[in-house]
Amino acid sequence: MKYKNPKVDSSYGENNLGKDLYEAVIKYKPKKIIEFGILNGYSTISMAMALDELKSKSKIKAYDLFEKYEFKNTKKEEVQKNIDQYGLTKYVVLKSKDFNTWLKKPEKFDLLHLDISNKGDTVEKVYKATKKQIDSGSIIIFEGGSKKRDAVAWMKKYNCKKINDSQVPFKILNSKFPSISIIKK
């Protein structure tokens, strides 16, 4: 399936950041994709479109807390409906899982997409926990990384560590708000 900006509510949608995720999947051809923080499924759909384009047998394990997340959230059934409407169900497995629990024993992945109210501490934790995988060729793409994203109101309100102040070697893939960045070897 050729990429088209998913018609699913997401902070990524306005600046078509799904295209960057799609292109990363096309470029790196990951066999195992893990995603945390899927909200309405925009990023999941974008990556699944690439798997479909590649005629891949790969799957995306898409994890979220769904309605258990205290801030902005979506019910699992709604996310599934969004994925189904694009005909991409065979590429996605939706599961409820807490990121901090996963970090204690991270699964193997080729590509990890992380969009869980990221802050500097979050990026540092995932980098430390998965560094061996990164050194072996796995990549992490995460929401944030731009100075504008580090300046959002909730980051200031909760006195969060800026992603740019983290000790993680990342590169911004797309600086358009909210921005997405990559960590790789």
C-alpha cells in the first residue's frame, strides 16, 4: 500500500510525520517492530502501510495502556477499528502493556517507536536498557527531540528533563512539531 497520511487524530498528522515512519520501515525493513504509545493508531497505520508495501511477513506489536492511561487515551476497540478500516489488521497485534515493566526485560526488536509523553529521562532509560540491541543494529524512533517540543507546557509544568539535555546520541528525522528523532548505531 502506497503511503497516504492516515485520517486518524494524532499530533503527527498535521505535519504528516507518518511519512517519516513509513520511509524508515521501507529503508530498514525491520522484521520485528515494537511500538509504545499508539493513541488512535496513526503511527501504527503508517508503519503497517510500509509493511504492506514491502509485502512483509513482519508484525507490529503495538503496546499501550489504552483507557488506563490517565491523560489523553483511546479505547483498544477504537484503535482496532482504525487499523481495520485501512485493511492492515494482519500486520498489527494490539496489547495492553506498561512501558516501564517492558523496560525491565526488553523484547528483541529491529525498530522501536516510542511515543509515551517522552521526556529526557524516558529517552535515557530506553537507550540504557536497549543499548546492546542498538549496537547490534536495532533502531529507535521517538516522538520529540526538537527544542520546540522540549518547550511544551506540560514539560515545563512538571519540570521535566528536556530531551536535548539527555545523554543520548540521537538525530532529528523531522523537526516539524512535535518532531521525531532516531537513535541508531
